[in-house]
Amino acid sequence: MKKTIISLSISMLLAASACASTSASATGIEGLSANVGVVSQYIFRGVVQTDTASASAGVDYENSGFYIGAWGADVQAGLEVDIYGGYNGELDSGLGYNVGFTSYQYTGDFDTSYNEVNLGLSYGMFSVTYNVGEWEVESGADQDYDFFTAKVEHEGFYALYGTWGKDFDGDYLELGYGTEVSGFDVGIAIVANSKELSGAQSDENLVFSIGKSF
């Protein structure tokens, strides 16, 4: 198993503490929240984005189920910046649902851009998502994709299966646990992806995370 042990620099921890100290200004507006975090390795939908630790930060606003937000992360060769919005709701039966849109933009030479529609359902400890989008290719031959996940979680433990479709291919399994320690969200996960996502052969990664929401 390939293991990437968490490497948190003092500057990252100081940045997280500084953001936490300004939480009063962020929460002064009802519905506004923010977050900062660090992961030992950034893996998105089974695809490894970085070989080293990655820091991230985001801001969200929600009102009567409607939400908008932005989130950014270090991807070594630049920054990933996600802009999203949508609506969350729940029926009297307890069935939750989400309809939204996300645009993934990148600085530097890491990648181009992705735009997708997000759909989700949840009930109790079970949830599923379906995302359909388009990858902007520099040659002009844009590619279509969809992505499906099924997740079960209980008391901090979770198992998630994700699979790509259309012009993309590959799947992965993620098993993890998350909890709160002294006001910080900490987690550990094992991510096992197929050879289509990792290259010549399937791969497993151990990922640690720490974050703060306010």
C-alpha cells in the first residue's frame, strides 16, 4: 500500500488558527460560513491530484435551502477553484434531495475546466449522487462525463463507492472515519482506485485530514 503520511507545516497550522480567530466576522451574517483544511494528499473522485499535502479554504452562504459557495485548493501546479450553487431540501418522509451546479476552474498548467450538474438523494445513513458534465479540452474536442456515488455512514465511519462513465472510465472505493477533536475536524481514509484512475495498475492511498469550519 502506498502511504502518504500527513505533513502539516507550521505556516499551515498558523493559517488555520488565524482563520478560526476571525470566525466572529464570518458568522456575523446569518447563513454565512467558512472553512479551512489540510490533507496529506488531495484525491478527488479517486484521481490523485497531489503527491504532497494540500491546503484548502472555502466560503458558503445558505438561505432557505438555496446555497452558493466557492472553494479553493493547492494542486501543486496551480490552484483549483470551485464555484457552485444549488438547492437542498427534505421531504416530510425524511428523504433529502439536492439540485446544483459546479464549475471547476484551474490556474497554471494543471488542467483546464469542468462544468457539471449535481443531483443527490439521501435517507438516513444512505446517500447517492449523480453528476453529469463536460470537460473543456484545449484542442476543442470537449469530452462528456458522468459520475455516480453511493455512500453509507454511521457514527463517523463511512464507505463510499464512486464510478465514472461516458467518455471517462474508472471506479474507486473509499473507507474512512471522521470526528471532532478540540474544535477541529480530523479524519483518516483509505482510497483504493482502479487502474483507469491510477495509471498502469490499481493503487491504494492512506489519507489524513484536519480542518476547521466556522
